[in-house]
Amino acid sequence: MKGLLQREVADHVGIDRSTYIKYESRAHGLYDFDVLMKIAALFEIAPDDLLDEYNCFVFAQGENLKRLRKQHGLTQAGLAGLIGVNAAMVKKWERGKKSWDKLMGIEKTCREM
């Protein structure tokens, strides 16, 4: 597309070349949102074009969580207190930077009650 080497792209976005290779091969599990935004900007494409179904789901859930939290007038700290995690975890979920495993476990526990 732009004729850049993997090393050049990796350097531009601030990651190691081996990490970038995993991004290209989709061998990387959960992608860093900030890195994806930089790659998308570099190649002048939509960030969604870089994501597989799982990562699209994860990033969409972060936006959904943020929207719902705001609809209910909650801060990140307020939501964190309600579900028993720290505010940093909520922030990471909203930014698509953290696995949803812990939240899914909380949801499962709530459904079992």
C-alpha cells in the first residue's frame, strides 16, 4: 500500500517488529487500541478494517459499556464499585485494552444468583 517495511511501521507506531508481525498474521490475541489507531492513520484506513471478528466485538463492547455507564449517570469509579473491580479496569475495558474475562465471570455469577 505505502511500500513500508514491517520495521518502519513498527517504529512509527512504537512497537517491536515482532509484535507488528503478530498483528499482520493475526496471531496476536487482543490488539492495543492506541496502536491500531496509529496503524489505521498511517495507512489512511478505518480502524475496523484492521480487526478480526473477536477484536471488533471487544472494541464494540467497550463503547457499549461506556454508553450504558453514561446513560445511568455513573463514573468509571462508580461502575467499578458496583461490579467489584477497580476504576482502571473499567477504563481499560472501555478503551478495548483489557480482556473481558473478568467481567464475563461477574456476569455469569450474577445470572446464577
